[in-house]
Amino acid sequence: MRGSTRVGDAHVMEADTTTKATTEKEETPQDTQETPVPTTAAFSSSAEIQYTLQGPPPKKFGVADGELGNVLSASGSFLTRAVSGALCEGWNVSLVQGECPRDTYTFGEFGGRYVKETSDVSKFARPQIQLELYEFEGCPFCKKVREAVIWLDLDVLFYPCPQGGPNFREQIKQRGGKSMFPYMVDPNTKIEMYESDDIIDYLYDTYGPGKEKVSSLLLAGALTVLTAGFGLAPRMGAGSRYTPATMPAKPITVYSYEASPFCKLVREKLVELELPHLMKSSGRGSPKRQELFDKRGMFQAPYIEDPNTGIAMFESSAIAKYLEQTYAK
């Protein structure tokens, strides 16, 4: 299987930026944090926390005051990458006659019918332990892998690696021998690897319909990278550079999907502050939409739960402000 070794060859271009190849020499951080790095085990201990919902009430398709420019610039990838990062494998939509049951998620109701979305993800093997990805928001190679994660509806523990970040970049250089991204760790199989294409093949073979079924939107080679990069360009590197922050004891949970500009704005803040987070993939057709509906009586992404404070929150602008106020130094 391609990509089955611990460390594969990586494109130099994957090392750092979205716009040009780099062979920059990584500097040893001057001011490393002493807080223990959150792990999957640390996350599991937060499962029974009772969260308090704070912030403004969620509004479907609403844009907070002063945020229209951010939302528009964050929408670039939706235009250049089409539905990649929005749908789950085997997504299907149908109109069901009658009123939608009160305990059932639906995208909407029209003329006495409601929209029912399904996918094939229940047919795929699921990891017993969350996969781990070391990456950063502004990297087109990393974006490809994040899109694959949504296609396969995988819950992944993300360790952000922004430029200048004192923690996880240095870890990967020591662990894999190169400061290049993305880097995937599968605790279930003990496999670790660089190379976005190899990671995608591995994920589809292990937790999907097989690498021969990888979405064509991920298989266009240089065109995939270019369209991913063009989609990221309007944000001018947001989600790529480190902002000094306090490391939380436990990862933050976020319900999110790659194609959403609102989710992107939250992801940028999580990466810039180098905040580990468990992403509950919530593309169209994902059962995570019903899961969140069961929790809160509605589905809207992004939605976060912070086990460090017991706070839950909808609305991207409110979440970004909360993360900044809680963790930025």
C-alpha cells in the first residue's frame, strides 16, 4: 500500500507556506511552554462534563455585524474547491412526505415535505482511537487532507503547527525527522506518515471505500493544490502564524466541516493560538449533525465545547472572540 511506512518522502513545498516552496531552517523556540501537551487520553476524561451554552443564539446563515468581509474572504475555497470538504462519501438527498419528526435533524422543510440526507459512512470501519493530524490552516496540502477527513466523516485530533509555534512543529521535527506538514499519526495501527496524497490513500484504504474510490476532487495533482491555494489566498495567510497563547489542559471539541467559511474563521483562530482540538466532522450526510441536534435541539456549525471551562458556544465570531480572550497571552 502506498504510504504504509512510518515516514514517507515529503514535498518540500508542504513544509510551510501556501504560496512558494521553502527550505527554511527551523529555529529552536526561545520560549517554550511548560504545560503538558493535551492528548487523546486527556480528552476522554472530559466526556461527562456538563456544558453551559454561552454567547449569542445561533442564526442560520446570519452574519454578525462587522464580519461580512471576513466571511466573504473565507468563502474562497468554496468557490475553487466546489463540494470537496462539504459532503460525505455516498451523500444522497431526498424529500420525505410529511412533517419532520421533532427529534430528527433536517436541512429544511418544503411544501409538506422535509429534506433527508444520508451517506455511506456507516459502512466504513471507524478508528477506535482518534487519528492525529499535525498541520496548519493556511497550507494547501493540509487542506487536501482535511477535505478527505470530511469525505470520510472521521473525527480527528488536530495539533496545530503555525509558523513560529513553540510546541508541535518541534515535536514533528523530532518525531519524523522533518518539519513538514501534514503529518498523520494513527494510534490504532501505529502508522505515521508525511505526504498528503499518501495520507489520503491510507485513510481511504483503512477507513473508507478504498483508495481507488478517492474523490476525483482530490486526485487532480497540481490542479488540486492550486485550487486549494487560490481558495486560501483571500485570507492572506490567516491561520498560519503563531499568536502567543496558553496551552489548555484538554483539547477543545469543535463540530465543523471544511467547506464552511464560518468554520474556517474558527479554525484559523484555533491554529493561530496553537490550541489542540478534536474535530467532529460534520459534512452533509454526517450522523454528527443528528448528534449535535440531539444535544442542542438544532444543528449549526461551528459549535465548540471547551472542557477546560465547561463553556459551549455557537456563532463563529463569538467563538473566535472567546478563544482570543480565554487563551491568548
